[in-house]
Amino acid sequence: MQSQPPPHPTDLVIFGGTGDLSMRKLLPSLYLLDRDGHLEERTRVVAASRNGLTDADLRDKADAAIRGHNAVQVVEPEVMRRFLGRLSHVNIDVGGDPTGWADLADALTPGHDRVFYLAVPPMISGALCRGLRDADLVTPESRVVMEKPLGRDLASSQEINDEVGAVFDESRIYRIDHYLGKETVQNLLVLRFANVLLEPLWNSRWIDHVQITVAETVGVGGRRGYYETSGAMRDMVQNHLLQLLCLTAMEPPSAYDRDAVRDEKLKVLRALRPLTGESVAEHTVRGRYTSGTVRGEEVLGYLDEAGGPAVSDTETFVALKAEVANWRWSGVPFYLRTGKRMSHARSEIVVRFKDVPHTIFPGAASLPGAGALVIRLQPDEGIHLTMPAKVPGAGTLRLRPVPLELSFADTFATRSPEAYERLLRDVLAGDPTLFIRRDEVEAAWNWVDPIIRAWDELGPAPEPYPAGGPGPEGARRLVGSTGRTWHEEENPR
């Protein structure tokens, strides 16, 4: 993160400003930015909602949310006083009483940049943007931030983007994926493009396969209504996992700037070999958790959780084999996997290098986990490379895999910022490099849509897996059919 605050004072308007995302992520992240000197002193935050709160009510809620956030740890009274003083609330009912737009206009400061954060269901994004336009609140410098998922498929995504694009130029639309704000994800680019040792090996000649895993121990919980229209494919694969794949597989951009990075990510998405029809059954697995035990606690299965009737084919787990059809990656499988109610919560990218073509050391070819580069996104952000080493001692020469560790917490004497801190800072500074362009969104849906259609038309139903386990057996078969294993099976915790 940069040490200087953005150059212009900004009015940040958060629609859905009293909701879960705002209280759990946005306001605590803004407080931390204020504490670290990254908010211009005149910047204001306006929470827009239908809750009818007073400014004092909002500040009380924000105070409690910030104090309860695990990254805040110690609240500094002067910073809290200053930050809460930036906050105000405006009551707006989209499609209801139009006086809310006039109240919002009164809350904005002439001469300030305007950022409108849509922390609301994407389906009402168009109506909000039209309301802003009709109330004459959109200036040439205004920016809008959109949360995923943008639609349920390509057609609905295009409809949302068309509606927002009718009000805001594409250069002013910031589609957020909080995974791109994680320190380790940005370090992936540094690891590749500022490192003469690894980049020459980053191709099909030296890499056997790549695994990208985002596993959660939590269930759907209170998001059941949303999840019934989404599932793991739309919720996680179409955005988070494909973005991580792009950063892993992309070619070196000409510069680290707003379009060069996104141009290279788009090329990866367009190079993904399509999965359609019968190939979907061969290269994808979907599952749904049943009751089980997660870290000593008995939990219900998806169909037994509260939240209304369940759709029988909603998946909570997806594993798939993807291929990037270009010269660099020809023949290298990318295994993507995400699931809820798994045994361990972790997000990681594992790059498995090929074995040496001939070994002179007995047993070296069968060393589990040797030659793996692991980029840990969470927990314990860091990077480690596992390589063979001789076990000390006389007698028979024995080898064992040992890790070379880079732990961010141990190496850098500073706190790693939360993902939303970094991305909010970039929004306020007008830097869209880590945000997703419309053509990226549409390319991702264009690859995902045929998979979902094949599931709907051909099945099979999601494979059940017990909560607290490694996921459905089909995921093991997916990698095992080629003699490979998932990383944690080589390196059990």
C-alpha cells in the first residue's frame, strides 16, 4: 500500500450501508485506512439504506462493528472519533419515496470526487444507477463499485452491465473481487515477474500440474436463500477461482497498469478449452455436504439447514480439470476445487513441478510432495517451496522433502492489510488495476455456462460428502485417474 493519501477528497456513498458487508468488511476497512493515514482528511462516508437510522444510530452500529473486527485489535480513541465523524446516513428506498435522492444530494460535498459502492444484490444495480443519473448526482469523475456475482449466466450478466454502463463509462466501473486484494495474490505476480529463477520454469516443460483450492469449514448458514440460486460454481468458480487461475497462467504484462494486467488475464480466459456435453461428466465433479463433524462440532447437512426449501441439484462443492490451450501451458492440467464444510479452511495455489528425468538416488522419485511451490492465501499467508534434501546421518543415503518457507507474518514487521483495505484504497485513488473488466466477466461466464447447462441436462446429481471430510470421492478420482493426488493427501495436516 502507498504511504500517501489519495489526492482528492471523496464522498464515498455505500448503498446497503447498514448491511452485513458494510458492517463486517467495508466500515472496519475504512477505519483501518483512516488509522494508517490513507484517507484524505475531508473524505466523507455516506451510508444509504432503508433503515431510517439517524447519523448517531449509524455511528453506534459502526463503532460496535469496528471494535468487533479481528483486524482492528486495539481501537485508538482519536482515530475512532475522527472516523465516526466522517459518517452520515441517508434513507433511500429505490422505487419508493423519491425524496431520498434529494437528501443524498444534500449530503454530498460540492467539489469532492464521488464513489458509489453498490453493496446490494446486483439485480438492483441498474435501478440504483438510473436513480443517481436522474437525480443528477453522477459527475464525469464519479466511480461505481459492484460486488459479485454479476448475474447467474452470461445473458443476465450482460443485462446488468448494460444497465450500469448506460450511466457510467466502463473506465469508471470497478467490479470487485476481494481475492485480488490479498497480499499473497499480489505477491504471486512479484514472485513470477520479478524473479529470474522461477519465470523460466513457469511452463509446460517444467510444471506437471497446478491445483487451486478454496476450502471452507463453514456451511451455507444464513445465505441459503442466495445459495439456492447460485451454488458453488456461480459463487466461487466463475469469479474467485478463475481469477486466481488467470494470475497463475497469464503472460508477463508490458507494465503493471490498469489495462496491461487485465489484457493478459483476458487472454487466459479466452484460451480455456471449452467443457461441454460429455466432457463435463469426465472433467467435473460436484457435491453437497451431508451432516457430519467439523472440528469436534456436530453440524447439519445442507438439506437439513434452515432457510426454506432446497433445490435438489444445488452444489456446495465443485472440482474440475481445466486446460489453458496455448503454447506455455499445453498439456498442463489446472485442477480447481472449492467446497463448504470441509475438514480445513484454506485457500492456496499449488504449482507441482515435474520430477527430474533421471534420478541417481534410490527412492527419490517417490518422495511425496517434493517439487511443489505452495502459495498460501489463507490462513497463514505465505509461500513455501518443497524440495528433496538429504537426511543427516551416516549410512544409507536417505532423502526427504523439506520446505523453504516465507511467512509474511514472520518476515515483515508489519500487519498485512485486509483485502478490502487495499481495494477500497485503490477505488479512492482511481486505480482499477486489481478490478475486473467487463470483457473478463463475460469471458468467464462464456466458459462456465456450458458446464452448468450440461449439469442441468445430463446430471448427475451432486455427490454427497460428509461435513468435516475431504469432499466427495469423485474429486479424488478426478486427479487420481492420471496418477496425481491432491496436495493435502501428499502432505497431511
